Amino acid sequence: MLIQPEHIFQILVAFFVGGLLGLEREYHSKPAGFRTMILICIGSCLFTILSTTFATNPDRIASNIVTGIGFIGAGVVFKEGITVRGITSAATIWIAASIGMCIGLKLYILAVFVAVLVLIVLIILSKLEETFDNLHQVKQYKIRFKADEYSLEELEIEFKKTDIHFVRYKISKQHDEVIVDYKIEAAQSKREKINFYLINNKNIIGFDV
């Protein structure tokens, strides 16, 4: 079978839309960037074209695309200390694949509409998210100090002075070192005061956020 002109057009549209999503990820130095998003969008589009053109059971190929994208998405999620990063990049990979499938099914208007919505979420709503984060953040702290030089009571008195909400959910001891895990809810300005206190307190061995 000869290559259909519309198939070339579909691949080019997938290249363009994947590039738009990739540029946003690349600009923010995320794990899945410009080339990755283009390849994912084109690949999903091509598999969908092949499934609708040649396969006797198109649903099976479409479901396998979703499964395969799940493995790629898992590759950009990683743990840094007690924080998990890469969830948004994984979700963007997932939605890029679905847009590629839309293009493969010739649903161009739907594909462009979803791409625009995704860019609004990634670019505009991220600013709104930052604003909310400044007003209220929930962070996990792991704080270490010498048992004979400092105490939980002193640390939590300082927390109360700063007027933050905190929950102590784990405490352990290794030799003469106490390790405490807290969940802290506070505005960014108050959290910065806590960070300043922890950094400048000579009795605090270290802390992770």
C-alpha cells in the first residue's frame, strides 16, 4: 500500500503539537523535554494510523500504547530525599500520547484543543499554583540533632513561636543522634523562618525537606 498524503500530514501535525509540549518542558529543564515529547506524540500517532489501517483489532494496539507510555512515564518519576519529583512530566508524557492518538484518528480539532488546554495548565496554572504554595505549603522535614545537646521540646517550642501547624509522625535514635520526621503546614514566609532557625542553630546537625 502506498503512503497516503494524509498520513504524512498527520505525522507532521503530531510533530508540531509534540514540539509545543516539549518546548514548555525543555524551558523548565524537565526530564522529558523537546525531543522526547515529539517522539512520543509521533509514535502514538503512527501506531494509531497502523492500527486503524491494517489491524483487525485496533482496540488492542491502542490499549498497548497506553501500557507502553506508562513505562516511559515511570522512568521520569524519581525520589529526591523525601520528595517525589517528575509526576507532572509523567502526566505530560501520558497526555502527549493521547494527543498523538487523536491525530492518528483524524480528530485534529480535538487534538489541538487538548494541546492548548495542556499548555494553559503547564504555563498559566503553574503560576497560580506557585501563588497558592506561597500562601500554604505542606512539607516533610527530617531533622537530626544530638540527644544530649538539644531536645524535642526546644524544637517544638520554636515551631509554636513561628505559629505553624506541625505533626510529628516518626522519631528514631541512632547512637547519640535523634532523627525526627515532621509534616509542617505553613506559608512560605513562616517556613523560611523555620529554615533560618534550623540552619543557624548549632545544635541541629542537619535537616532535609
